[in-house]
Amino acid sequence: MLELGTFNVKDVLVEMKDLSGSMLDLAYSAVLYSNPEIAKEVFKLEERMHSLLYKMRIAIMLGARNLEDAIEFSGILQIASAAEKISNAAGDLAKVAESVDITRYLDRSDFEEAVVNVKIKPASVLKDKTLKGLKLETETGMSVLAIKKESKWIYLPDGDEKLCEGDLAIISGPTEGIPAFCKMATGQEYKEKEEESEDAGEPDIKSKIIREEIADLIADMKNMSELMVGLAYSAVMFENKEIAEEVKDMEESMDRMRDELEILVIKAARGITKKTTFDELRGLLHVATSSEIISDAAYEVADVVIRDIRLHPVFLASIKESDEVILKMEAKNAAIFDKTLKELRIETRTGMFILAIRRLDGKWVYNPAGDAVLKAGDLLIMRGPREGEEKVREICGCYVTNEQGS
């Protein structure tokens, strides 16, 4: 294993991948709740990412002994650089949260992976228990990003951290997992907040429609950029060019979405004189730019597969040791055949997010909706917590496949 001082390349790759994903979740949380405290933590993690990439470059330069090594390590550097770009995008998102409140332009219900603040109440079944013992990701599909204990924040808490009465937990995961988690945290049935009334200063119905269109586009860009990252790593993990090409196509779609958003923001700015409103619209453009940067980084990862760049085995080893695993398995359990993903509730039961389904005829369904029906022989590509692997294997009726290719 390549080593430099007290670290090795595999450990650094694992940390870079996990760190970039966690930073994105925290950054979006900061934006969704206009929370500068969380934004500051993202900035700290961004510095950590810069340090990791610096160490990575040095270690790889020292480790390359011949041309073959150099070729294999170039792919690793390309992917590591993409992870840093994702962290930079997270940092830019955090700057938006630190400078302006754009929450009135966002609709959390449109996000496929929700970010929610929940306070631990006296009747909670979670209190005084460790995160490891609770197994929240495999029970509700939700993971804890941060915990606020009085005035102290604990970011990316480890499994030994306890939830206590009065703690504020920031969680992320599938939207359908929110009610179960909130009931466990509060002891009460979850009730969605009523839609806020429109601002008294709303100029007209046309402005309201534009604002809703902006909210939809922002959500679509966030959802697609996160899907692309998952698909890109899947393409690398399984050396699958079809998935890599899909990431490339999505990147082009993201460019078009960015153009649409810019036009909507220009329309929204007509007739506006308040500086605060201009700042909000500028913040929306920054969020869109960050989502586009994430999609570009995902394409950079997928490009390794498209160009047939050989990767050093250390990279695949790092993916397998990551907190978030990428799995490929066939649907073999007759009990799940002809059922929809919504009925099976795989995400909330295991924490695993289904990125794509390959049908027996070779056709791919990317980012399948809840009404997608599973058939015998379907191949599922998914990502999620390591703890969910055993449960999802049980649901699908098979063992994780390690073969390469499609």
C-alpha cells in the first residue's frame, strides 16, 4: 500500500469520498435552514479536503515507479480532484447560507433526499441511546448529520454519540423516512407543516408562478447532481460504460437547466427595487452554479471509465471501505416481484438508495420512481450505509455480486 508518513492512499481516498458527501449534506442543510453555524463547519471541512488532496498528490508522485503505475495513479488523481471540486461546491453553498436567506424560494418536499431538524422530546425512544445502537439508517433510512447539545454542535457524529433530551438533530435521508424518525424523536405522530402564506408584498400571480418554477428547478438540479455522483462512482466500481455515458448525458441536461434558471431569475428581477430581494436571487444563482459544479465533478469521475483509464486496485479497495457502499445485486426473491419500489420501501427499510435498474432486456431505468415495478432478474445498482447491505441482500434474496461489468 502506498504510504507517506502515518497515512496511506487508500485511507485518504476513503476519507475524501466520505467527506465530500457529508459536506454536501451539511451545506444543503445550512441553506435550507439559513444556518450560518453549520456553514462555518463546512468551511472547516473544506480546509481538511484541501489538505487531503495535497497529501494524495505527494504520495502518488512518490509511489509511481514506472509508466504503468503513473497511468493507474492518474485516474485516482482525477477522481480525487473531482471529490475536492464537490467539497468546493459545498463551500460555495455554505457561503450562500452565511450571507442570505433564500428559504422562501425552496420547497423541501421536492428534494428526493430530505434534510430535517428534529428536537429530541421527553417521550422519545431515542434518548440516552447511542447512534450505533439505534441503527437509524436501517430502521428509518435516515442518518444524523449533526447534533446540537445546548450551544455546542457535534458534526458528523460517530456511533458512540448519544442522543439526549433537548438535543437538536439534523437528519438526512429519503422523504418517506421522516415520519418514522420524527415519531421516534418526539413520541408523537408526524404532521407536515402547513404551507406558509404568501408574502404580503407578492407583486402578482405571475411572480408567484416564477418563484414556484425556480423552486422546482433548484430541487431538480440538486436531485440530479447527487444522482450523478452516485452513478459516476457506480460506473467506476463496476467498469460500466453505459452508466458512465448516462452521467455524461445528464451533465449536458444540467447545463440546460442552469440556463433555464438564469432566465427565470432575470424574469423574477424585473420591477424589483429591494436590495434584499436581489441578494436572494443572486444566492439562487450561486446554488445553481454549485449544483452544476457537482455535476461536472461527477462527469470527471465517469470520464475515467469512458476513456478506459486503468485504476490502481487501491481505488476499488477504498470504495469498498467507504462509509457509503455501492452495491450491485440481482432481484431473486419472488416475494418482491411485480411490486413497486414504493410498496417495498427499500430506502426506509435499509437506507439504500436505488440509483438504477437494469432490466433483463438490457434497458436501464435511472433514478427509478416509486411506481417502478421490480421484475425477476432485474439488476439493481444502489448506494447507502454499510449497515444496510445485509438487510437489502435479504430483501433481494441474493448475495452482493462482485463481478465487474454490466
